[in-house]
Amino acid sequence: MINNVVLVGRITRDPELRYTPQNQAVATFSLAVNRQFKNANGEREADFINCVIWRQQAENLANWAKKGALIGVTGRIQTRNYENQQGQRVYVTEVVADSFQMLESRSAREGMGGGTSTGSYSAPSQSTTNSRPQTNNNTATPNFGRDADPFGGSPMEISDDDLPF
């Protein structure tokens, strides 16, 4: 059986870090993940996906990722249920994250430009930071969105003599 999840989205609120009675760190957070299509009004909708992460990864997430941070998450889907105070059965589906990766620098998220550094966190409890030197402060961040025209928008002029057939 296969149960793998890979998500890229923005954290909707600061992760909530708690500890179990056995002193295991656990963080809960929610990711806003854009859908690949637009609705009838031409706007993209998002899904808000509840996630949980454990141990050292939970502490790293709580320390480094704040509301609005773009992160990548790998893990699995898990379902559980419980009975609430009114005696009703409540079903919960969530992503149990094995690892996460910061996908933009804090300065880029805050709109300040700056360098491009990313932190990578993968189980079990390893933490590394990679950074690339900044080359030019005045360069615009490229738009890799699906709506962008990769060829610059102007049509190519090709004569019949240039075609091989």
C-alpha cells in the first residue's frame, strides 16, 4: 500500500508547539494550498489542510516557520475519530508530516528582497542551512506561475523554408 503526500503551501497561522506527557514535541499547523484551476470568477481557490509534525521536526518548524511562510511538506494522510462532549462521533483527516523544507527566505517573504537562503529539515532530527550568494539587488524575482508566457509574448516569425518538412 502507498500513502505518500507532498504539499507546497503557506502556513495559515504560527505552528502550535506542545509536548506530550512523555515529553515528545508535537506541532500542529495548517497549510493553504492553491488549486490548479480557477473558479467561475477567474480566481484561484485554496484548500486549507491540517497537518501535524512530531519530535525534533516539530521544534524546528515552530522555531523557523511562521504565518505566511512557504514550505514543502512530505508525509502521509491519517484519519482518526473521537467522541466529543456532546456524545457525537467526530472524524478527523490530517497530514502527518515526516519532514518539511523552507522554500523562501524570511526577507523574501517580508518583501525586502535580500538573499536567497533556504533551510532544509529532514528526519531524523537533522538540520542544515544552505545559502547562495546574492548576485544583484535590482533583479526582479521571476514569475514561474502557470499563467506566465515563457516565450515573452511576441509570436515567432518562421518561414516555410525554415521547416524541415
